[in-house]
Amino acid sequence: MIRARGLSKTFRVHRKEPGLMGSVRSLFSRKWQQVHALKGLDLDVGAGEIVGLVGANGAGKTTLVKALAGIIHPTSGTAEVLGFVPWQRKNGFRKQIALIMGQKAQLWWDLPAGDGFLLLREIYQIPNDTFKANLAVLAAALRVEDKLNIQIRRLSLGERMKMELIAALLHQPRVVFLDEPTIGLDLAAQRAIREFILEYRRKENPAMILTSHYMEDIEKLCERIVLMRDGELVYDGPVAKMVSSFARHKVLTAHLRAGETGPDGPARPDSAPGEILEWSGASLKLKVDRAQAAAVASHLLQTYPVADLSIDEEDIGTVIEAMLGKGPSP
Amino acid sequence: MLRYLRLYGHFMRFSISRALEFRIDFFFRVFMDLAYYGIQIAFYQVIFLQTPLLGGWNRDQTLVFMAGFLVVDAITMTVVSNNLWFFPVAVNRGDLDYYLVRPVSSLFFLSLRDFAANSFLNLLFAMGIFAWALARSSIPLTVGSVSLYAAMLMLGAFLHYMMHLIIILPVFWLQSGSGLHGIFYSMSRFMERPDRIFTGWVRKALVTAFPFCLMASFPARMFLEGLRWDVLAHFMAVIAVLFAVLLVIWNAGLKAYSSASS
């Protein structure tokens, strides 16, 4: 459904020196810099896939989404979405896609969401019966049936995002671009939106591209992750494979049996192999090399009164940070 | 076509609902435009204390012209001005994104989304002034002559809109549009004067490349001095050329649009 080959985008950016003098100088003589936001990127996304697009700020995620949604023209390369060239902006293409940007509102600020939905019905030429049915299903799924007649500006951030989701999905798009859909939301709202996205995918089977800085979004929603750095793909594959291939550590958590460690509790295990992440006297969490995980687990079982022991992968954010060269080296 | 009319109906309903939410702002804007009308009428009254003719027109004929440009101004203020005013900001902030992914003409959406309800009230006042000026004139009124004048004023408003948009479209490359608005509003002052007061290359420019004299002066001339087919053909040709130029710049601008970082 989505296919990009050699997609590149270069922006010409004016570099101004700081301060007033820098502004005055730039009035007469400007320094320009070429910023390569995308560098010959290849990508394929099929129906029913939710692909997580991950990278640091400025990695090119949003530029990629905007090129595939037809908002900006690439400098070079080709792309097809549902058989259309996105930046030609044919109505046949635009009727089948949706774009949701967590940092930009599409609904009218001073009007109830219900009014905005009526406008979208007209824009997408949704038959009245289908519109009513879709709206009822979406509003029920997001639990906002009683908020449809309240002005957008009077809704909470979470409720506004839910309305934005409804606005984007009323016409049952086959390709959905989600750019930071949970940004700024509280945990309950984030969870509700994630559940809703999964439910929507199950029912409608669209191709979805999700960008998010919240690793929980990626873990809960995406089977496949595309990691970007400086406009290039660093990794494109299953989330699980990325973790097993690139994580160098495992996390061991041991819960200790109460009453068997003496009146002062057990001594802090400073000599334990690996890095101590948590130590409370009742539990111990260690980060160890993957190769040593089994040996360390055995050591813990012999040394401490362990009631329960678990061995987990490193969290995905740490793995990604390491792959992007920002965190501890993998 | 019907779909676009229905869409425009939604834009009007939403805009009116929103405008009525802010009552003081609504009436303040009405008052502001009425003050502008009053100043224009007073200005010409003062001029005619000094001279019997202006650009070949007497006081009553000039009032007919002045009422015409007030109508053109009120139409553009009602239909497109709010939209065009915020257009450069939308380009600069990347707010065009949602407009570009909708399966409707982006130009239609961006130009007409915000209907200025307060200015619509002023349009009614301008039409009242227009009727008063026509009644005062010595020209015999027929359905044909008044309809032609009204139709040409609407085309004049369309010209006004196209010129405004063409002048602010470079914002796609410049990223800031406040100076562009300033250029347009300075130039649009030419619309408020009878065309024959201008001569030489200034006049040539004002009836061709920068057709501000076609917006209100030519329609008034046709009404006051009779229909001339060569002038009408020139008027329509300028509209067609300007529309083509607008589309070319618009498409080039969309290609250059870089949105904004999130």
C-alpha cells in the first residue's frame, strides 16, 4: 500500500548568528545551509501493518510522513501510496488517507466537534447513513458520545485528541499517518487511544505509520519498527528481532523471601555481577550482559533467599538510544 | 459545483456561529467598517467643494463610483479577507498541512473557509449606499444596466481577491508575509480613485498588470457612460490572464511549501 524508493528531501536553511548584530549582518549577507532531511530512503508498508517510525528530533520522521501524505514534494526519489503519487494530491488519493498530528488541531477551535464532523462528511462525501454509523462507533469506542456538542476549546487535551482521531477516521481511510498521537496526554488517555488504534486496525485493516517518542506506543502498537537517524534508515524490522539482535543486556529481578535475611535484612550485594538498578532489601534488580544472564541467575539463587526471579529484555527505549548512539553503548 | 456550495454553506454557518460568540468584537468590527465608509463619503464631499469634476465625473457620478468600490470592498472583506490575512501565517507555521490532505480544492478551502459575518452586515450597508447613489444619479435605471453594473462589481471583487493572493503568494519562498499585505493594501488605494485621474504608464499599469482601476472604476464607467464591448473584452481578458497567473504561482508555491517541523 505504501512504497517509497530513494526518497530524499533537502531543505535550504538560513543560519543566523545569535544576537542583534547577527540579525543585522544576516540582513545583508546570509549563510545558507543544505539540510538533508531524507537521504534516499526505501520503505514498504502493507495492509494491516502498524509501522513505528522512531528517531531523535530532526531524524526526518515527520518529513517522511509529510512526503507520503502528499504535503511536501521530495527533492528526489519516488513514492506510491495506494497506487497514487502522493504529492500530485489527486482526490482519489486524498479520500483514502488520513493524517493525525498530535501537535496540530484540524477541528474548529470555537465550535463543537459535531459541527466539524458534519463538514468532514461533506468534504469526504460520506453517505449520511454511513456517517452516522461510523460516528456512533468511533464515539462509543473512545467514550466521547456525550462530548460531541461541546466546543473544542472547552474539552480536555485527551478529549480533543479523541475528537481529532474521530475526525481523521470518519471516512474509513485505508492509509493512516499518526504523528505523535499521544503527545502530552495522561496515561489513561494514552492507553485509551492505543486500544482504540488497535481496535481500528483489527476492523479496518489499514496500513498505518506511527511516529512517537513514547516507547510504550511503539511497544504496544507496532510489530515492526523503522529506526531513523539523520534522514537514513538505521533499522527496519520486527521489534522483537531488534531487541534480541541489538540489546546487549538483560534485566534480572529477584524478590527475596521475607524473614530469612536476618533482622537488618540482607547486605547490599555490591559484589554482584552487573549493574545494580534497584535494591530495596526485599528485591534486587540487576542489569547484566546477555551472555552472563543464566550464570548470574544461578548465582543469585544460591546466594540469596529468592522467592521469585524474572529475566527480562532491556526496555526498548534503551536499545534504541544505544542504536542511535545516544545512550550507553550496546 | 453543488458540493462546493454545500461546503460554503457549512463555512458560513460555522463562521456566523463563531462571530456571534464574541459580541463586542463583532460590533466593533461593524463600527470600524462603517467609519471607513463615512470617511470615504466625507472625502469626496470635500473634494467636490473644490472642483465640479473629478476625472470627468461630477459629484453624483463620483458617488455612483464610490458606492461601487464600497461594495467591492465589502464583498472581499466578507468573503475572502480574513482568509487571506491569515494565509501567510498558515504557510509560515505549516498550518496548510490539513488543507492539503483534504479531497477538495485547497485554494477553495483556504480562500473561503472563514466568512466574515460582521462584514456581511457592512455589505448590506454598502448595498444601501449603492442604491442611494444610483437613485441620486441622473442616469435612467434599467434592470439591464443595474444588473451589468452589479455583475461587473462582483468580477471586480474577484479581481481584487486574485491580486491580493498573487501579491501574498511569494510567502511560500519568503516565509513572512506582513510586508506583502502592506504592498497590497497600499496598491489597493488606487481602486478608490476614478481611473481617469491617472495618466501615462501608471494608468497603463493600473488597467493591465496591476488592474486596480478595473475593480470599481471600469464597472462605474460602463454604467455611467454605456456598455463598450472592447472595454468589456479587455476586462474579461485581464481576469482570465490573472487567473492563469494565479494558478501557476499557486502550484509553484505548493511545490515549494516546506511545512514546519513538529
